[in-house]
Amino acid sequence: MQEKEQIPSYFKGRGSQVNTKNKFLKNTYVEEHYEMLDEPLLSDEKTEIFYEHPKKIVNIINSPDLRGMYSMNPYQGCEHGCIYCYARNTHEYWGYSAGLDFERKIIAKPNAAAVLEKQLMGKNWEVAPIMFSGNTDCYQPIERKLKITRQMLEVLLKFRHPASMITKNSLILRDTDILQELAKLKLVHVMVSITSLKEELRLKMEPRTATAKNRLKVIEQLSKAGIATGVMTAPIIPGLNSSEIPELIKAAAEHGAHTAGYTMVRLNGSIGVIFTDWIHKNFPDAADKVLNHIKEVHGGQLNDSRYGKRMSGEGNMATSIKQLFKMAVKKYLSGRDTFEFDLTAFRRPGEIQQLELF
């Protein structure tokens, strides 16, 4: 078990309530005798934005579970504060904690659009869908000000390059104009993540995200705009939100979703400590039951890194959840999933101008 710092009270508006130890750092602060301190070691600091200027923004996804596409992330860390987020562990590579630091120390990449254009201009570039938010949400709050995601979408439209997006934030509606143009060329697919229709659970589990009601409106408005939009009911946390699957898919279908997906929660690395602390503080009566259910679908462990198993789980409970999901999809979304990317539309700017001459 990793060390975790003690805190004096619950931090409202944050998911994690601890800063777990970073395994990459030799030294760390601990509160061995907190009664002797003049002030608490851990405080709910304001969100800070740091800037990074990468030389590369698009990465090949090598996972056997997700083949045939790229990913890019304009931000590292995420102020949404989703307690279960697998991306928390990546924040340790930057020298921060996967806990509170992940939510309040955000790294932005202001040169992302320029770097993306440079990569697309490469003579050996191979066209495949690029996933936004493969790690952290590209429409988290700071995007409203920095507009890095919008700039990257403008580059993709310029090159007629396919992209998929997943978000929990209604800010995506700001970019409907660009998404519509991409949609006309069959170059964009959007998944709106909704994990619960219960506002009380959403507030605790995903404190700085849009409400489920607003996310359903996003599905509705994007669908009406001609943009292929589905719902991602992920992650499924057995014993916490698993019973909501049919209701979630029904609501999404009623608002125009054409497809649905899900993944099983897995608490790798520091996330196990963060989630365990969180659920005992928020749902003390159900905590042990939920944690045992998570272990049941992952071979007796909270974490699971096995390809082919980690995202869906295994065993009777995982099978039941899968069947419940498939039945709901069949009942509410049958016949709707017809979207396919047009990978032949890609053109570099000069090539587009030459074609327009004819």
C-alpha cells in the first residue's frame, strides 16, 4: 500500500482527497506528526496552468485493445477530477501526484496545432483516425480560454483528416461549426461520456464535469447538426453505477445517440489508493462491497493490465454486465450504428488547391 497524506477535511469540488506518493520521486513530504504542524501539510490550492512545448503531438496507439488509430492530448492533467480516471498515473511522469495534483496542476501545450500540422505534412504520414482525449479531456475548463482543441480541429479540417473525440464537457458545442464541416466529409465521430444520471453521484465522482442533463443536450444538439454522436457509459463500476446501464443508453438514444460503448473500471497504480480513500469517505456503507465487486471482475485485484481482459473484465459479474449492455443497445439503438470514416479524403493544403483548379 502506498503512503497517503492525511487531510483535515473534505475538499469540495475535487475528486481525489489525497496526494499519493510519486514512485518516480526519491523524496516526498509526509505528515508523521501532524499535530505539531502550524498549518495543514495538504491544502486545496487553486488550479495552476503550466506550459509545455512538445516536438510531437500525435502518438501511435500500440495497445492490442485499440488498434488502427492515433491519439493526441492538448492537455495533461484534468480539472474535471474524475475519481476513477486511468490518466491519473501519467501525471507522475511529470513529477506530480496522481491525486490532487492531477486536478490542480494542468499542463497545456499551446503549440499543439502547429506541431500537428507539421506532422501531417510529413511525407510518410499514414492516415488513420486521431483520438482526442485518449488521456485527458480536450474540453476541460481551461480550453474555454486557451482554445487549443479548436485550433487543432481547424488543422484537421484544413487537411481533411479523420478524428474521434470523447468528452464530458458541453464546451464541445462551441466548435459545432468545425465539427459540421468535418462531418460532411465523414471525418469526425464524437462520444459523450455519461457514467450516471444521478446528480448526487456525478457531483462526488466527477465534480467539475457537466451535468448528465447537459451532456444529453450535447448528444442531441450534435446529432441534430449531422455529427455522428454516441454515448460512452464508462467506466462501469459494479455496485455503484452498473445498474444504470439500460437507463443511460435509453436516455442517450432518446437524444439522438447512434451508438454506445463501455469499459470496466480498473484501478491501476495510484488510482487504487485514491479510489479506495474516496469511496470510504463518500459511500462508507457500500465501500467494501464495491471494492470487492471490482476485484471480482479483475481476477481478485483492483488493478488489471491484461490485454483483452482489462477493459471488459472477466467472470460471472463481468458477463452479466456485458449482457445487460448488449440487451440495452439492441433494444434502444438497433440499426443506428452506420458510421464509417472516409480515410480517402485526406489532402495536404497544396493538393486541395490543385484539385479545385479542375
